[in-house]
Amino acid sequence: MSRHTAAGLANLEVLDTTLRDLASSDPAIRVLTADSRISGRLGPFAREFPDRLVELGIAEQNLVGVAAGLASCGMKPFVISPACFLTARALEQIKVDVGYSGTAVRLVGISAGISYGALGASHHSIADYAALRAIPGIPVVAPADNCEAEAAIRLAAATDGPLYIRLGKRALACVHGPTSEPVAIEHATRLRTGDDIGIIATGETVGIALEAAEALALGGVEATVVSMPMVRPLDTATLFGVARRVGGLIVAEEHSVHGGLGEACAAALMTEGIPVRFRALGIPDEPIVNGPQLDVLAHYGIGPEQLAALARELLV
Amino acid sequence: MTTCDDEPAGVDLAVRAAEYRLDVIDLIRSAGGGHTAGSLSCLDILTVLYERVLRISPETLRHPERDRYVQSKGHAVEALYVVLAGAGLLDRALLGTYLRFGTNLVGHATGSVPGIEHSTGALGHGLSVGVGMAIAGRQNGLGYRVFVLLGDGELAEGSVWEAAMSAGHYRLGNLVAIVDRNRHQIAGSTAEIMNSEPLAEKFAAFGWTVHEIDGHDLVQIEHALSSAPTVPGRPTMVLADTVKGSGISYMEHDIRWHHRVPDDEEYALARRDVENRIAELRGRA
């Protein structure tokens, strides 16, 4: 297994440790689950703060509505449920009771994207960016590694408004390298710099993009790799800066090609009038192929070799 | 028809409820739209809530210990606007902006209007929000109660039953739900569109204490809402039998008035109904 897909911690485990740390100093923190404490690996939180975990059973609509009620009374609810159910089954509650009502509900979609792999399309969440980007007032964050996950959770706790955090279940290596500084999750980060090609990635595709860049470097192609955890609002300053500098730009995301980061970047670039050779990779408009997460992503062009090949093709 | 005891205070409240009916119709006519009959069916309940039950005032609209009211049947917002204005919680001048461009006073309850706790309009949401408010109240050690008004057509939404289950599970004695059981919805009677009965048995089975009352009897409404919970540690369900279009003779039981706007002739008839009712109440006092 290569370096950036090598086992570190799953972001879910960061979720539990960070929430316990926050809860130890903030009595308003609440964790709400829909029988998802096991899949969310929240056992330690449940044991340490049994009175602050509100279990709603397998009922996502009620889960989000109850969270809105708690938030309106000063609580800081973190709603934790598989992204596929949370952002689809409870979408109207997210729209009305969270977005429209402006309640500070922290939505955490776990096992997101195609994390469940061969469990099939019922368990994939590849329309969550699209759905939530179209609801006013809800930032959308997809952390690439444990550092970004912790920063996103801390940002959510510190923000007096709604926020959606999307976490996968795969163990992730650190993409930010050894640093004592917290990651500034509100902004995109250039993880490496090169003038030939730019790869903008979000969530669990970032590590793959880094591997592609390493492969490209071996052949003399220098890539800029950007981790863009905020799918919304878009860090256009970083996007434009990279796009003006490179010979081609690729956006890679674990999401439908419709309504996600790729379309957001394309629209921003066109509006700004920045001409750049551009490709957006995601799950195309077809019934998704079944298989393990990394195999499926590679099938759709989001693998180290596939990304590197596309980059070379763009530069011809 | 609104009924009350014959004590002056009861008569005054009934007169006010009658006057509110005309206010609702004035509001709906002012903009040429609104949910007419469904606002009238819950008007007596709202009048009692805001005049006799809820611990809330213009000074305590944001106080942590205030009682909460969530109107899950958000389409009957015209009744809520009128009652909020009558209670001094909403600037009456804002009623002139109802349904106008740029207004906050839209056709469903929205939290951006002073005095409205939470935005509703999509049915089946309010009880969950109320459950959250009730859990927060208990965990924060605050003594407020949470009231949620639902329509009976709304009970076909599955999310209502998710919320009902969780209220029973958490034994939320500080939660009071009221069903405006007017037995009608847009396309027909609830019995023919989707029968939700027997509601008393269903909510009891979900762990609620259930009271069935005449939803136009102000004394019964006040008693049911003020005494809750009669069984500590259980949420309270008040099934209020009401008449859609209540108080305006030709609207009662007629589903065409779900969101029809009275013309001038119909308005004159409505005014006559209300004036007759007030004269009758005053004569009795």
C-alpha cells in the first residue's frame, strides 16, 4: 500500500476524541445519533458523557428536527449518522429546520461518499454536496485527513450556525505533514507546488492526488496539489491563483459530477474569465459500478495512475 | 361555535376570539390569499394559548425560561399573526406587509417574525422540534413547557410518528401537543383521504396521556392545556375536535374554504356572523 493510502486513523476516531475533548470544557455539546454510535465509533463518548448523547433510533427526520429544537435552546448538537441517510432521508428537515431556520445544527455525515463500497448504491452519498450547496447558509466541509477532521469539528463547535462535515471510514495518512500548527480548515491548502498541472481535491481524494503528483514528478511533471476541504464556500482566491499558474487543472471528488466541487470550480473560473485546460472527475451520470472504494474511484479516473495519465494528456 | 363560561373574563375572551376571526379574514383579503378555514379552526386554541396559558410576554420573547409554541401546521399562520398582534407580541403595523414583496410575513410560519419560535410550513416537522426543545428544557433544568399544534391531515406524515415515539421514549412531561382535529384537508375529509383514527388509542400506545376536548370550548381548552401533564413524566396529547371554518356559517365543514378568499358579499356575511356572535356573548354577560 502506498504512502497516502496507508493506514493512519480513520476520521471517525478523530470525531470521538475531538468531541470528548470539546465536551469536557463545553457543557452545551450534545451528540445525537440514529442508532449510529457504533458505526460512528462513538462508544468512548457514550461512556464518558452518557447524558449528552441523545439517541433517536433509526429515524433520521426526527433526528435532525430534534437537533434543531435543541439548538434553538442553546445546545450545540452534533448530529451523527451515515451521510447517505442523513443528507437524503432528512433533507427536508435540513432545508427547513436547519438552513431556513438558521439553527446551529452540526451535521456530520459518516461513511460518506462511496466509503461503503460494495455494499451498493443505497449506501453511497454522492449527491450530498449538491443538495447542501443549494440550501442557503450551510457550509460543506470534507476533511482529507485527521488534522483536517479535527479542525472541522472544532470549527463546527466554535461556529454559531449550521455546518455539514463529511467523513469517510477509511484509515487516512496525514496529507499535511508534520506540523504543530492547527490546519486552517476555512481555506484551501497547497500541499505541494508545481507549475505544470494543478490537482484540486477534497476529502479522501486528496491523498490520491498527492500520490499522482509524486508519480508525475518521477517523469518530470511538476504538480500543484490543493486540499480544498471547504466545498462551500469556495476558496476562490486559491482556486484562481492555481488556475492562473498551471497548464491544466483537474478537480477530483468522491461525488457525482453534478453539483459538486468540480462544477463549482468550473463556474467560478468561467465567471472570472480564467482560461485553463480543465477536467472534473467524479462519479459520472450512470449507475455506479460496484466494488471497494479505492477500486471504484480508480475506475472513474481517481486513482494515482489514472490521475497522472490524465494530467499528462492535458499537457499534450 | 366558540363557547365559554359566562364569567366576564370568559366572555371577553370569547369576544376576542370572535373578533380575531374577522381579523383573519381581513388579513387574507388584504393580500388575496391565505389558508382561511384551517386558521379559523385553530383560532380558539391559539387565543387561549396566548391569552391564558403561555408564559411569554413582549419582554420575555427571548428569555430562556419562556414557554415555547411551535405551530407545525404552519399554513394556518394567519391565525397566529392575528393572535400574536392581539397579545402585543407582534407589531400590528407589520400585518400590512403580509404576503408583500420582501416581507417576513409569508404564508407559513417563519422564525424571522418576532414571536414565532420556529419556521414551519412543510408538514410533519414541528413535533420533532418540540421534542428537542423539551429535552433541552429538562437537561438545562428549566421549567418551561413546549406546545406544538398539529393538523389532523398532517398526521399522515411518518415523521410525526417518529417524533411521537421519541417523546414517549424520553417521557417528556414538559411537552404538550394539540391536534386541531377538524377532520378535513385540501382534497376531502381525513377519513376518506387517509384515515388516521383512532388517534387516542394510537398516541396512548406511544406513551402519551391523551385528552379529547371540544376545541372551541375555551374552558375545556384552558383546562386541558393548563393542567398538563396530568400524569407526570408523560407527554400530553390534546385531541381538539374543531370545525374547519369555525365561526363563519357558510365556511363551516366546506372544504372549498381551505384557501379560498371571501368576496365582498361573502365578507359582509362573515362580518354579520361575527357581529351577531359578539352581540350574543355581550347580551349573555
